[in-house]
Amino acid sequence: MFNEMFSYAFMVRATIAILLISPLFGMVGTMIVQKRMAYFSDALGHSALTGIAAGVIMGIGNTTVSMIIFGICFALLLNYISRKGLSSSDTLISVFASCATALGLAILSRGGSFANYSAILVGDILSITYTEIIELIILFGIILLFWCFSINRLTAISIHATLAKSRSISVRIMEDAFAVLIALLVMLSIKWVGILLINALLILPAASSRNISDNFREYTYFSIIFSIFSGIVGLFVSYFTDMATGPMIVIIASVIYFATYIYGKDR
Amino acid sequence: MKNKFLFVLLLLISISVVSFCSTFFYVKYNKVEVVETDMLIMTSCNPVYLAACNVVGDIDGITVENLSQPTTGCLHDYTLTTEDMKNLAAADVLIVNGGGMEGYLEDVIAAYPDLTIIDTFEAVEDTYPIIAEAEDEEEHEEEHVHGEEGEEHHHQGEFNSHIWMSEEIYAGQVIAIADGLADIDEAHATEFKANANSFNDIMKSHIDKSGLDEVLAGENVAILHEAFAYTAQSLGANVVATMDLDEERQVSAGEVSSFIDSINKNNVKVVFAEYDYGHAMGKLIEEQTDAKVVYLETLVHGTYDKDDYITVLSKNYALIQNSL
């Protein structure tokens, strides 16, 4: 069974991609859940459409570049306006997300050509190439480095921002850097995971882990384990049942979430 | 503390076992027998599949398979499944409609750089009357054709790629497939070409237009799906208004009113539409104008019967005839 599965180059590439993306989702997801940024990452995912639209308008051949640039600007702008405190952050994010999505849809659907971009809604990890895997390896390295150097500061900020400030931690810089990191992760993996599901993959493993963890170390480790497990089992099931890979991974991650929720509630 | 780790371990093992068992039984009861074949030809869509089947005919050792097709929607937004990727890995050649119809083609080329691809659009675009893709209502009224008057080459995607809906261009696609296959399998080259010519002759004699091309020649028609621009072309009718509807298309009020105005202004008697996405709009048009809306098939889905092309086109023409 497994021999046949790995006799195809596309499955080898998809497995490598899952092994690269899923631990990142598990890791970054913990901080997103901890800092209550689930809506923020969802908004970023939806803004990918506008990033593509911007690329199309400016004639940029590789729309990944325009998506990354737009995603980073979008994330920093959201942080900036949220800090101003003119309105509650969920309202602001909702306004920005809706506006960005509508703008992207309006531009891309002009002349009925949205169908050309609709594949990004569900993603397609099976068609990933080795060059794109190298991009993911670089992203993996960047996020791992950032994580090693900044996890304590980010945790301090997520617990109490004023306390973190008093310990000479630059809250603003760290928050902006983390937002840029989420933007990079979302934009570079959205083509493989899909706009509709990317947030589920970021949130579910971390949320499942939170249900049963007693400290931050357990929280991170469980999240990474759940994320990799969902990715590999989802890929395996989708290969043999001929169903889309992204949704299958989310289904497995959801089962883990409900099981840990019941366990966590009864503890 | 220990219980928690045990719980996680048991949870992951249980999910693995359930996933493995359900997958095992799914595969067992849905297993498709693999046919031993000398040459595996994959096709991207139903019309190309039908053409390839007729070109291959009864030649032993050659199998034609179509990529699994969506049951709804159009081909543009189709994404490849694992089954497709497995089939493509084993395929000797992939025959596509081309012209931007297969959005996943770039991914296939990147994943399988050695796979031979026969692009039928590319083969016919300079010799057959390819219709320019409509940009907006004003431009629809001035739709022009490519190929007839030796226009310079344009990028793919600017042209309406539903070329199989014109039996004249489809005959060209059939020849292109025969030529492409003959280059790959020289031993059967003569048979491929003979089968292609024979199928084209059958098409000519069996597709029943019932004199429609005389009735509609020079008449104004409107369409609710780009594919029917070629139906109109085959019948010699002028397309004066186009509204391309699919599951992702949201039309504006201005577009609808301009479409209705065009129908009234140009005295359109018949509108060609596809039922799934054109039904609601079709009802509105029949309410607002004197035009009849006739629901035709685009051949994107089918029963994979070799004679489907002739049957469906004849049925389409009979439906138009009945609506007049």
C-alpha cells in the first residue's frame, strides 16, 4: 500500500511539503490562539485574493510575490490601526477582511474570469514542485529561527503587555514581527492549503493542544504533534479515497479537537 | 499527568486504525481493475476524450482514459485529484483542449516535464475561425473571428476556447489528435489518420441540422454561455449579446439590463443557454423579452459513449429547431 503511494513523485513531494508546513502551523498556531488572533489570520488568508488581484493589475507574473507584499502591508496596517484603538479589534479586522476580499473578488471576477483563480480557494498540495519545496524549507528556517529567539518575549507579551514593556521588551516591534511572520506563512502556503481551510489548519491543532496542556512546553509540543499527524493521515486517506487533501486534513484535526475537548472538560 | 499522554497516544492510534481500516475497505470495494496496456492516452475533458476514442478506434493495446471530471461547474476551475495524478504518472500522452481551458495544465507540465502533451487548440487556432473571448457587452456586438483572415497570433486566453462546440473546428481537433498520436506511435499512424477521416465523414453525414443553418443564417441570437458562440457560428447566426454565466459569476444589474436591451434592440428570437447556470436568468429573459430561451448541452459532461458528440449536437439542433 505505502510502496505504491510513494512510487509517485507527486506524493513524495506532497509528503515533504506536509512535513514542512504542518509543524509550522502547529507552532505558530499556538501563539495565534494564545494571543486571540484567530480572526486576524483568517482575514490575512482572505486578503490573498486581493494580493493576487494587485499582482494581476501591476502585471507581476509571479502572484506569490504580490501576495506576500500585500499580506505584509495588510498585517502591519491592521496592527497599526488596532493600536490606535478607535474601534474594537474584531470589528476592525472584519471591516478590513471584508473590504480586501470584496476588492480582490471584484477585480479578479471582472469579465467572468474569477474561475481562473478559484483553485486557490481549496488549494492543491499535489501539484507542488521541488522549487516550491525549497521556498518552504527557507520559510521553515526563518520561522524556526524567529521562534527560538522570540518565543519568550512573545509569551510575555501574550500574558501581559505592560509587564512585558517593563521588562524592556519592545511590544510594538515584536507584534509587528509576528504579524509579518503570520503573513509570510499564510501567503506562502495558501496555494497548497486553500483560503477556505488555512485558518482551520492554523487554529485546530493549537486549540486541541490547549484543551489538554498544563504548560507552554506541552502546549507547543502537542500542537506540533497534532498538526503533523493530521497532515500525514489526511494525505494518506485522501490518496486512497481520491478526495481533496486539505479538507481531509481538517477533518482529522477536527476529530482530535473534539476528542481533546471532551477529555479536557472532564479533567 | 501520565493519563494525558496515554490519552493522546490512544487517540492518535485510534484515529490511525479507523482511518486505515475505512480506507482499506473503501479501496477494496471501489477498486478499479488496472488494464494492461502498451500505450495509455489521457484526455483532459469529455469532448477531447470522445475525439481520442474515435481516433484510436479498435487498435489493440491502446487505452484512452479521461481525467476524472467534475459533476458540476466548468472545466476552467477543475483541480486534479490523486487519481488523476496517478494516471498522469503512468500516461504516455495527455491530450488537452487547450486555449486556457485546463487551468491546471501548468502544474501538470511542472510535475511531469517528460509527458507528451497534444494541445488541440494550438493545432487549429491558425486554420479555423476561433472566436475572440468577449470582454464586455459592447465588444460582444463586434465579436470577430481569428484564423480566417490570417490575423497575427494572440496569446492564449484571449480566445473563446470552447472550440469543440463547432463541428467544423472539432473535425480539426480530431485531425490534430490523429497527427499527434501518429508522431508518437508511428506503427499505428495510418490507422489513426484513417479513423480520424472516417469519424469526420460520419460527423458530417450524421449531425442533423434540419435546415437550421438556412433558417438562422444571418439572424441575431443571444447566448448565456460562451460555448454557444460556436453553436451560433455553426448555424451562421450573429451573436449580438453574451452573458457568460457559471457558478462563480455574479452579474450586475447593469449587465442584465444591457443584455435585455440588446435582445430587444436587435430583435433576437432565440437565446442559447445552459440549464444549470442559465435557468434563472432564462426565466427572467423570457419574462422581459419576446425571445425564447433554449437550453442546450455543452458536452462537458457525458456518458463516455463514442457517439455522444454526434448525439448531443443533433439533440441541441433539434431543441433549437423546436423553439422557433
